[in-house]
Amino acid sequence: MAPPDFEAALLSLRGHRLRPELHLEEIPAPSRLAPYALALTGEVNPDPGSDPDSFLGHGRFVVLHDPAGQDAWHGTFRVVAMAKARLEDELGADPLLGEVGWSWLTDALTDAGAGYHHLSGTVTRVLSETFGGLELRGGEVEIEVRASWTATTPDLGPHLRAWATLTCTAAGLEPLPENVTALTRRH
């Protein structure tokens, strides 16, 4: 049976209205990092199940909980997040891309009201050039933001919303104005 704090954390992740372009799925959580864990994957795709070219980006959101705490975490909860997306070619050469990608995360955490400390991570840009039979695809530029932080409370809803914002921002979706909710398309 899971401890009450982990149960509260799981409950705090339910019922959030995230952008309809972000499709979540629970996946197997890492089992060696903490006694209790949950992992979600998200795909940013305006029209899932249709054209694969409409896929804009993806990410992972992992919650780790150790009731005894871990020295490296400085707490009992650790959130591990990743967001990855293709970018326009011009952005790949921008020397400030790493700082901009990191600000997407820190701004999202602040805007969501997520209490955290001991934030660390990386922003990686990948520039791919294709040759031979793959030349038809041309080059690709990708950004990947990987981070982890210690949550200050078991209320992880704000952390989930921050990760969702980061993933959608990396995928190129425009931010929604305050107090506006994106509506899903009816088929």
C-alpha cells in the first residue's frame, strides 16, 4: 500500500484541464530510483491518429517519492521532466536557444505556482543533416529540455501543468491568453 503523501500526490494529478493538443498516457515508471513512482508520456499532436506530420513534440513527466527522503533531492518528492520538439531551422543557430529553452521551464513553473527547489537540468539542441537517400527529408533541428526538481508539497498538479506548458511551448504552440481554455474539436 502506498503512503498517504504519495496517494495525495497521485490524486493531485487528476482532473486538470490541459491543452487538447497534448495527449497523455501512463507508462511504466522507473523502479530503481525510488520506492514509489509514476510516469506519464505526452504527445503534442493537434489531430492524433491522422497525418504523422502533424506530430509537433513529446515529453515525459515522472514523479519519484521516497518517504525517507534522499539526500540529493533535499526532500521526499522529485519530479523529472523532459520535453522534445522539432524547431524551425533558423532557431537552431540562435546562440540564446539554451537560455530560452530553460526560461520556458522556469516561467512555466512560476506561472503554475509550483513550489520547488534544487532545480537542475539541460537544454540540448540537435542539428541533423541528412545524406544519400535521406536527402529528401532535409535537415532537422530539435530541442530537448531535461530537468528535475524537488517539489515542496505533495500537491503536484501545478508541476504537471508547468510540464504541459513547457512541452507545448517547445512544440511551438502559442500560449493561451489568461483565463482562456482551448476547446477540443468535435468530429
